[in-house]
Amino acid sequence: MKISSQNIAEAVYRATEGRSSQDLAVTLKRSAQVLKDKHMLGKSGEVLNALQNIFDKKTNTVRIKITTAKSLGLGERNRLENRIKEKYKAQIVVGEFFEKKELLGGMRVEIGDEVLDDTYKNKLHKLEKFLIQGK
Amino acid sequence: MSNHIVESLKREIENFKTQIKIEKIGKVLELFDGIAKVSGLSDIKSSEMVIFQNGVMGVALNLEEDAVGVIILGDFSKIKEGDEVSSTGRILEISVSDNILGRVVNALGAPIDGKGLIRANNPSQNSGRSDSESLQTRTRPTAYPIEKVAPGVITRLSVSEPVATGIKVIDAIIPIGRGQRELIIGDRQTGKTAIAIDTILNQKGQNMICVYVSIGQKDSKLRKIEARLEAGGAMKYTVIVSAGASEAASLSYIAPYTGVSIAEYFMDQRKDVLIIYDDLSKHAVAYREISLLLRRPPGREAYPGDVFYLHSRLLERACKRNEKYGGGSITALPIIETQAGDISAYIPTNVISITDGQIFLETDLFYKGIRPAINIGSSVSRVGSSAQIKAMKKIAGTLKLDLAQFRELEAFSQFGSDLDEATKRQLERGKRAVEVLKQFQYAPMKMEHQVIVLYALVKGFMDDIPVEKIKEFESEFIDYSENNAKVFCKEIIEKKMWSDKGEEQLKKAIEDFKNSFLIEKIAPKALSR
């Protein structure tokens, strides 16, 4: 049977659950060895992502990526994080903030594979489509 | 004028409202020929449309644990790893309107014939929809999903009305009914497409819409077909759906479904539709390519396990619907190309078992000059004579018997030279029957003419005409009968059966014509010997 990155990540999570720091180091070393033996070192990025997702699910953590044309102030960032916390009923919100001038204004919020694009660039793009296609 | 443009644009912009909603976005992980593996898109449905960052569309086919396999419907050379892909929430659909008739469209229903956009129906165009429907809906092209569950048993009616192909051997021996699925199968260059094109040409004035789906064919061949249909005045009631040989396999894969969606649009208007899939072998090959790229497990001949379902769900959409559920019908003529006459290969056997009969074409017959090169012994129509008019039914029974006896005796007669009179007579009748059933390409024959010619044959009027003169006799007699067997022709057209009076007139016409034909064409030759 084909072993997926998700399978490895789940196995690593179970193997590390409740271990002391000494045991943990040994387990992680073994996990890396398994990846090597299964010729899956090239997929280590995917495994780490999958592992991160498992931890996030267990700890009820939501990761958000916010891109704006101008950088947001600390107050705005906190307000945003709190809103997300409320909406997704999350315990922890980990925010990454980016700046992209070509967005012109507004904000793009990414949570997992969900995207809320309220940037001016997107609105102009939609207007362009509307005027061309009449949609 | 410029003010007007500025004002209009201002109004449009003012009316424009963007609704910001949460979208599901994925990222391209891997890209193969026409296939992309996309991460994210967690809530995506099977067969849902997706849009790549550069505007190219795709369809989600493989829903895996951590990724989605998408077939790309367009130019995939500009898509790169990491590109964003957004889901649309809509199953793949095409826009159809009455104005699609006479056009050549691609697998996505977009015109490719250079005649401009396909406009929506005018409010004045009778779309057959209920009056309660708003004007606005009727002026928009209708969106039809490409994948649809076939009509159920309750909605169907048994096949009873004929599709006149204009080809004598088919109309007489292997009749096709409206709502039937009849497979045309044979090796390359045996005249499979010719039968399909002749059938389309013969639908003029028969109240039938035709859809020709070209899958993986050369563009030059398609151009020739279009020109032929145009010249025969058949494009007025025909739509051509094309997924050429140079296009991606994904387009070849969806082209038949696009074709049947167009057919369903017209069927929903209570019309009868004839759809031709040319050919489903190439369709299966395209699906095999996609499946292998999607890493689905290969089965027999490397086709995936669901290749039967691929064709059965397509051909099940052909039906005759009863009046309560809107009426109309879709008749399907799928084409399968065999290799060296092997009808026991995987795809031919699959499609044979799905369809309601097959027209089997043979290379040997083709090169013997028997065209259409139909092997009557291996061909069958499971709907049978219920899809024939009464007059044809009456003649066809005798014809079938004559031909069956001829086939048996022909083989037998090669071993012995002493044959009794009755056997000789049967052999001679059989030879004439084979000759009569030969027909030129692009020369479909009206039903009443077919009945007249076959009547003359089965009643023995042609027994004393030399075999090599049969074709000449046939064509001249048809012209003669136009004026001299009017009653008979009229009865066939109107009542689908002759009366005693009509039959008497026809018999007299045949006798008179035969006498003059024998004197003019046969006697001088006999005397000169």
C-alpha cells in the first residue's frame, strides 16, 4: 500500500504524543530515518505541513495570512485576529501579515483554502470582467 | 455620441456591485499533459468547474485525501506550479440557444467557425418553453450541465417511429427508430462516417435536429464534412461539436457529453434529435490517457475500470420521452473503429452490449464493390420492425428471407455445379438483391422510392433483368415512377402503406417500364451477339 505524507505525519504525531523530551528526541530521529528508508525525504515539506495541520487541529489553532496594500497597525491586527477567533471559534490565531502595493487597497485574508479577497485589485478585475462579458 | 458612451459606462459602473464572498482556493502542486494536481479545494464536488489563475477552466475528476486531480480544458502551457485555482461551485456546463444550429463549436460549446458569437434566443424565437417563463430568462443562453443522469424508465416510451436514413439496406433490414442507439462499427476506411453523413443529409424536411460530434478527427476531415453538409443544405438543422486531434485529451473526453447536452436542449423543446459520435474508440483512448495521467489503476488494454460506465452513461441519455414528460427523442449513432475486423476487443464489445444493435461494415465487402459495405449477417437492430413504416415492414420480411437463403446457397453452390431450378432462381434473386442494396455515397433515397424499388425486387419483377443492368434499371425506374405510380407514392408518404389501387398502378408501371427497358437496353445487345 502506498504511504502518503498524511500517514507519516499521523504516525509521527501518535509516536510523539505524551513523550518526555528525551524520548521525543529519539522518536524524531527514528521518524527522520523512516523517511529516509522509505525514500520520502523529498516529501518532508508535505509531511511537516501535514504534521502542523494535525497539531493545529488538536490545539484548535487557526492560521491566517493577511495581505494588504499598506501595513496594518497593531490595533488593527489584534482586532482582526479577535474577529477570526470568534468566527472560527478558535483558541489560538496565528497571523502572518504581508504587504503588497499592487493590491491598491483593501485586504486579502487566507485561512486554509478559504480566501476572502476584498482588495481593490480584485474589485477592478471583477469590474473589467463585468464590462467585457456583461456578467 | 461620445457623451452617450461615457454616460452608459458611468451607469454600468454605478450599477456594478461586487459581492465579496469566501472562495475556496487551491494551489497547483504538479502539472502533467493536460492534468493538474491541486492542493486545497477541500469542499469541491466531482465534475465541478475550477478556474486557474490565467482564466483557463478545468474540471475536478479525482478527489483524493490531500489533493484534487483536475483536467485542464484549454491551453495548459501557461499554467505553472504554485498557481492559484479557485472552485466555482458549478458542475461543468455549456450555454445553448437555438442559434447554435448551423454552427461548429468546440467541446465547451464555444464557436470555432469564425461566424461570431452564438447569440441568445430572441424573445420572438419559439423556444418551446412555457409562457410563464420570464422574458429575461428566454433571452439568455440556457446553461446545460454536461453530465446529467439519463431519463428514468417512467419518462420513456418504447421506440416506434423510424429514422429514415435514406440508405436502402438500413431502412429495410436494420431499421433505426427515434430514440434508439445503433452502433456503426467497422475497420478504418469502410464507410462508417459516410453512413452517418448520409443519414444527416436525409433528415432534410424530416423534423429532425442533428448533432455531429467529431472526436479526435483530423481538422481537414471535419472541414470536408462541414462543406458536404453545407452543400447538401443540412447545416441548417445541424450542429457540429469538434474536439480535434491536435487538442488536449480532456476536450476529446468531454466532447460527446457536450454534444448530448446540446441534443437534450432540443429534446426539451419536444424535438427529435439525431446525434452521431465519431468515434467512441478515440473517446475511450482519450479517457485512458487522462486516467493514466491521473494515476488511476489500469485494467484490460490499459483502460480504466470505469470505461464501460463512461460509454453507458453517455448512451443512456439517448431516449424517446413520453408526452407527459415533454416528448422528443434523442437517437444516437455511435461509431467504433475496429482493428482488423476484431469486434471482440474491449471497447467494441462494451459498446455493442450497450447499444440496441449494430451496423457492421467489412473491408472485404467494401473492396468487392458492395457499398455501403454492410455485413447483413452480423448487423442487427434490436428494435426491429417496430421502427419501420408498414409498407417497408411488408417488403423487408421477404427481402431478409431472400438474402438469408442467398447467403446459405452461395456458399453451398461453390462446391457443386448441378443445381436445381429453384436453387438457381434463389441465387439469381439474391444477386439482384445485393445489387439493389448497393448505393452511392451522398445519395440518400426517399422512403417511397425505396419501397418502390424493393417491391419490384421482392415481387420478382427484376428477375429477368441482367445483374449488371440492375442499377440502371433502378435509377430510370424511379424517374419513371414519379409520373406513373403517383397514387402509390402518395399513399406511402401519407398513409405509410399502399392500397390495392396503388399496388395495381405500381405493378402496371413496373411492367410497362420493364418492357420498354428490355426492348431498349437488353434486346439490341442480345441481337448483336
